Amino acid sequence: MATVPTQSTSTLRRIGWQGDLPPLANGQMLARVSAQHRAGYEVHDGEHAFNAQPAPKFLKRNLDPSDRPAVGDFVVIETGTPPHIVEVLPRRGVLERAAAGERYARQIIASNIDVVLVLTGLDDDFNPARIERYLALVEGSGAHAVVVLTKHDTVDPDDAEGMMAELRERLPAATPIIAINGKDAARVAALDPFLAPTATAVLVGSSGAGKSTLTNTLLGEHRMATAATRANDDHGRHTTTHRALLPLPCGACLIDTPGMRELKLTGDEDLELFADIDALTEQCRFADCSHATEPGCAVRAALEEGELDHDRWRHYQKLRDQREEQAARFEDRLRGTRQPIRPHRHRDWQERE
């Protein structure tokens, strides 16, 4: 028989819970997955972090990976020795990517998120194409994207302004772009509007972008390991080894992630950040225009007149083709077919774009 949980709403709000408490059975409690390890999961109940094992149903070999607990999930814990995760509550705001390998599968990066902080260093790490790829993945997550340019203190102010101006030209006007020094709490305060109580933000970006440094500043203590930048390329060494959820003093939660070398689209992306290019393609004389040699091509005219950047056009084509290929993989999976993967000219999905 269901009983009223002994946990309080105010306690669960510390781990990002929003809304009323669900009814739980005797011997059950609500927690949030804060980390995943080979030996099991670490969960947080709003007061304490502890380890929990997945129930046997989550260990079935044919289970879709997305049906297993993921970092950020709210889960029902059956207390005991050891505690077990017996249910994953419905998710909101899921950031995911296509998993590596020839077989189509999706990997959840973080769940129940409100904001995705896309970090890029204003050093050699600066890469507008990679930022666009992150934003494409964020589009379908239900979360808002914020581009955070780190290491502002290491570059000339004019150079920093030039890089920000380049992004403003390429990204949708509604996407916030904020430059910070991750070690300076006063500069990091620019992120406060996105870190309201019960909100959950996830940090994504390449290794050395400053995710751990920013996390320590937001925590107000040195909890996440950081490493000095390498002298030969100005990149920080990879220090975060797994995704971890951390309650912040401001009342928000932060999910720190390792640098991801491969950012494969899932096939569901709308590529809304290229809405201007889609609008151009609709102005072409022919509906099936390949934008190569056909007369009346609005895209080629915009390229020739300098209204459309050549690099941005090529990157749009690359993401569009990858999205279509991933969508085809998904359809093959639904039909249960094992068709060979067709070679594609845009198979390099690593984030070094």
C-alpha cells in the first residue's frame, strides 16, 4: 500500500526536483542519479550521496541503453543492503547523442536538464563549427543553450571581441554568448540568470575548455581536479573522467561531463540554427536544386554575393547529410534490417572540425 514519502519537497529541491512528491511504497525513497560507475550508481537524496545498484530488469542484455538509469535521472530507490534502483521516473530535458559504432543507438549525456552551457576556450580551442554541432544536439533536448567563452583573461580584448562577433553572425540571435574568466567569481556571476534554484545545467565542451575550473568557482571550493594547460598547444589536460551531478550553493544543480571527442547527431535534429539557409533553399527555382549548377539557385547567388559564408554553408551540408544518414540508420533499426552502412564523404564526426 502506498504511503506518503517522509522526504520533504524542500530537501528534494536541492537536487533539482520540481513539482509535487510522487507516492512511494513502504521501503522506497526518491533520489537522483549523480554519477555512474562500473560497479553501479551514485545517487543523492537531497541530503546525502550514497551508492545504489540497478535492479535486475536494468541488466538485461537486450534492453535499450536509453532505458537504463542515466546521470540526472530521478529514480525510485528500494532501501536495503545494498539499495537498489527499481524505477526511472519520466524524463524532461534529455541531451543525447548517437553512440559510437556501426549499430544505431543513442547515448544519454544528461537528463532532466534546463540549460546546456557550451564551453569553448578563447584560445586554440575556439571552433565555431564545433559550437554549431553542440547547438544542433541541444535543439531537441528541450533545454536552452548558452555559449560560454572561457579564458577571456588569456587573450587580447580586441581578439576576444572579434571571436564573439564571428559567433554572433553565425548563431541565432536568441542564443546567449558570454565571455568569462572561469577563475573569477565576479565574471562567472554573468551565468547566475541561468542557474536559478531547482534548475539543472549541464556543462559540455572539449577537454581543456575549463569545465572543471568553472565548476570549482560555482561550487566555491576546489572539488573538481584541474590540470595546467600544455605548453605546446594551450589546451588543458583531460581531467573529468565521468559525468557527475553537483548541487550548487545557489540552489541549482550542475552536471559536469568529460570532453567528448565524437558528437554524432541522432537524426532527429531540426538544424534550426541554419533556418536562414533553409529559407534560401526555398527560394531556388527548382525544388530539387542541388545548389551546384542549376540556374536560379538562391544559395549559390548568396555565396557569390558574400551574403552566405562558404564555411558555414559547407558545415550546414555536413550536418544535414549526417542527420539524414543517422535518420536512415534509425529507420533500418525499427524495421529490424541489417543493411550495410553506406560510405559517406562526411564520416569524420570527431569534434576537431
